Amino acid sequence: MALNLKLELQVLKLGSVTVKAKKTIQAKIVHLTRVKQRLLEQEYNDLQRFLHSERAGTLLS
């Protein structure tokens, strides 16, 4: 089993200047286990909260 991940990042405001940036990161996970999947989902959700300026959980990277 493999899991394909695609992450898109957009920055909309920096101070009084509006900026739009986009970066796509793709990765493939081989031999996905339930533990690996749960850890990846938690890390992804924490990253999304951090990027959207919410109080982030513990980011591993």
C-alpha cells in the first residue's frame, strides 16, 4: 500500500502588503502502516493549523 501526499501552501498577507505564493510538495510513502498513517495525518493537521495562524500542536519537523 502506498500513500501519495500533495501539499499546497498559499501566503496571502505579509503586514500591509498582499502576497500570493504557491509551493507544491509531493511525496510517496511505501509500506504504509496504520501507525505511520496516523502520525502523518497528525503532522499534516498540525502544519495546517500552524499555517492558518491557529495555535499549533507539536510540529515534529
